[in-house]
Amino acid sequence: GCPLVRDVFELTGEFCRVPKRKCHRHYCWEKLRRAEVDLERVRVWYKLDELFEQERNVRAAMTNRAGLLALMLHQTIQHDPLTTDLRSDR
């Protein structure tokens, strides 16, 4: 039978005991339940896709952060051993 609800969305754990062919109150409840399940699946797929995108962005940031080229381009080299302050004169 159709799962009974309270306040539109809260399941009570009880079911309609009237035979499906005679129950006019819960007409086509199976189709509505399948639609709810499909909608929940789509929401989960969107969330999973969003998480995969976040993971891809984090992995790309991690590979760019620890690259040898980035270390070589951003390293300060002290050419004059007498100079201890490496800031510019500006």
C-alpha cells in the first residue's frame, strides 16, 4: 500500500490498507514515488559531479603549487654575499 505521511513530507511508517484498485485517495502513488526516487538520484548525481569538479580543482592546484618550474621562477637568489637585505630600493 501507499506509505502514509504527516505534514505532507514526514513519513509515519504506516501504509494504506485499502486494496490498490479500490483506493481513490492514493491514486497513482507508485508513479509519484518513482518520480521522487528519480529526483533524489538526480540530486545525488549533481552533488557527485560538483564534488568531482572540486577534487579536480584541488588536484590541479596541488600539481601547480609543487612544480619545479614554479620553484625556479619564484626563488630569490643572493648574488652578492655581502648584501643581507634582499628587498628592492624602492
